[in-house]
Amino acid sequence: LSLPFGAGFLLLPVPSAALYGASLADPGTQLLGRYFGSEILMYAAAAWSLRALRDAGAQRRGAAWIAAATAAGLAVTLLGLRDGTLTALGWSSVALYGAFAAGWLRLALRPALPRVADVR
């Protein structure tokens, strides 16, 4: 889900932001929208890369950091809704951020599986 969302803000920041009721009227705010898109793409790459790690501890640490970053995004989205900056579509972001944060936190807190050598 992060790949198309990030690509949308990177390549088409004005229409992407307009869906949420934000106006990127000047080049500076359009640049910020593109930065946002590139950061979402970095998140997608990091999340995709975690699946290939064989070190369960590294996977859990990575999941914890992604959970924290996602929770921060949730907080920012809630502030935008509270202040009236975002339209009702912002609630879809709350649902996605909440689901992603919970999922990453679940992965971060999962117990380590015993290694084969430890079972013998």
C-alpha cells in the first residue's frame, strides 16, 4: 500500500494532497509533498527489506522503529483532523496508520523462535 501512495505524492503532489483537502499552491509546499512521497517510498523499501533478514532480533528492532515512525504519522494525521487541515478522507489514513502501527508493533514484540541448535 505504501508504494502507490508514496509514488503518488512524489510524482503528483498537488492532486494527491487535494484529495485530503490540502493545497500545495506554491513550489515550496509542492517540494514538501514530494519529500513526503519519497519518505513513504523509503518506508516501503525498509519494510520490504525486513522480510529478507534472517536475524530475528534485527527484524524485531526494525519492526519496532517502523512501528514508532508509523505511530508518529498517526499522531500527525490526528492533529490534522483536529485542526481541520484534512478532509474526512484523513480518517482513512488514521485507519491505515493505526493498522500498520499495530501490525509492526506485534512483529516487534513477538517472541524469538528457538534456533534448531538450541532445541537439541
